[in-house]
Amino acid sequence: MHFERRAFLQSATAILCASTLPAAHKPADEFSIIDTHQHLWNLDKFTLPWNKAGAGPLGRNFVTADYLAAVKELPVVKAIYMEVDVLPEQHVAEAEYVLALTTDPRNLTAAAVIGGRPADENFAKYVARFKDQPKVIGVRQVLHGGTPRGYCLSQEFIRGVRILGDNGKTFDLCLRPAELSDAVKLVDACPDTRFILDHCGNGSVAAFQKSTRDDQAVTQFQRDIAALAKRDRVICKISGIVAQLANQPWDAEMLAPVINTCLDAFGPDRVVFASDWPVCTLAASLQQWVAALRTIVNHRPADEQRKLFHDNAARFYGV
């Protein structure tokens, strides 16, 4: 009887102590995940000029079934589709394709950022088509392939990005790190539009490494990220940079400087997790990328980790 009572008290004490542990002791792998950058493509349906069938490991179909297999061992509860740079004449079809995915409860896709060309003369009409569709969060045009520096600062482009804000839609910034100062100017020119900086601003992982250190690039990146982070209408996706390390050994420590620069600059309330799947698979499985990020942030308070992996995305994207 005394043994049973003592065991009960020890058990109760253990439970009480566990319940009063600081929240930061909760492991990150217990947090639900919203993936804010899910790519899907079917090369039988759409033409991706940058990605032709047979052209490397990404030159095949990546569809919902493949994504569900990739996240099988992860607590991913929702995903935000990210446009895949189809031919401009296929933008509407791409949007309709992904919106159909969001209606199927078997999918994790909850909303979408669709492709678009803000500088096009018919952009206002295109955006109006989706004004009352809450599952269309915003638009992206990739600016690091095929467009010259300064392209996003033309009057036509700025007009288009302002139209997005007028319609309650966002714009994703995906550009070269040397163009982050252009992003600052674009944000300032569009005061009613919300922005998402993709892939940690594509900061150079190599520039931070001892063997390939580029102090000038590091300093400029840190300054530009800090300047962009001062604009409270911008959030930052922690994603993308692992793909820079394709075909070489890598570890979480190599990714940490770029990631921590962004986390520290934007603060705990304006950063979101993103997989960049399947592009991330050039260097890592989705599970490996998540594990690396968990390692990098495991010293941060639990509530900040939860915001990064889930809560900020739920609030920002309304999912």
C-alpha cells in the first residue's frame, strides 16, 4: 500500500513538473506545419518553359499524390500552392486547376498564389477575375529569371502591384539577393499591398561559409534584409536556400547564417515556414529540410517556433 501511494505521488509530481516546464522545452517536431510554398505541376497539362520533360530531376510530373507521400512522416496540416511559371496564356487555367484542388478534402492544398504579369495592360482585368475568390491569396512573377534588374520598378509594374493591394491580394517577391534594394523601393511605392519575400531573399549560403566567405555580399545582404524587414507589410518565407547546395554535402550549420539573419530581422511574428517542394529535393527531401530547420531554431522559444511552422501562416493566409 505504501509503495502504491509513493508511486502515485511520484507519478503525480512528475505530471505536475512536466505541465509546468517552460514552453520552450516542447520539441519542434510536435508542432503542426503549414507549408506556404507547395509546387505542383503536370507537364501533360501545362508548359513550363524552364522545365521540360526529361530535363533533370525536376523534369517530370509532381502531383498531389507525390506531395502527400513526401509529407507522410510530417505533421503538415495545410499547404499553400505556389505558381510554377507556366506560359502566361495558361495562367487562368493554372489558377482554375489549383482552385479545384482546394475543394477536395483529400488534398492538403488550402489556398494558392497564382501566376501573373503585373506590367501587362490587361492585368487589372485578370486580378478582378479572382477578387472575390478568398482562396486566391495573391500573385507572383519570378524576377530572377529573364527580367533585368530594375524591371519591378517600372511604372507599369508598380501600377499592377498596386492593383493587387486594391483587390486585397498579395505579391510574392522572388528575386536575386542583389535586387533586394529594388524590393524595398517597390514596397514603398505600393503602400496598400502586402508582400511576401520568398526563400530568405535567396541569400547566398556560400557567402557565409569560411571557405567561400564574401564579406561584402554578407554585409550587403544583412543591410538589405534589415531595410526590407522595417516595412511591416512584408513577411519572409524561411525556405528555398537548401537547393543552393545540390550535389554537395551539407548540414544545418551551413544554412543557419542566412536563416538566422532573416529570423532576427523580421522577428517572430513575420516569418513562415515553406518547403519549396519539389525544388528542395535537388539537395534534400522535404523531411530533411524540416529536420534541418528544426535544428537551427531549437534554441528559440517554443511559441516562436510554433509561429514559424504554423501560427503565422494561419493568420497571414487566413487558412
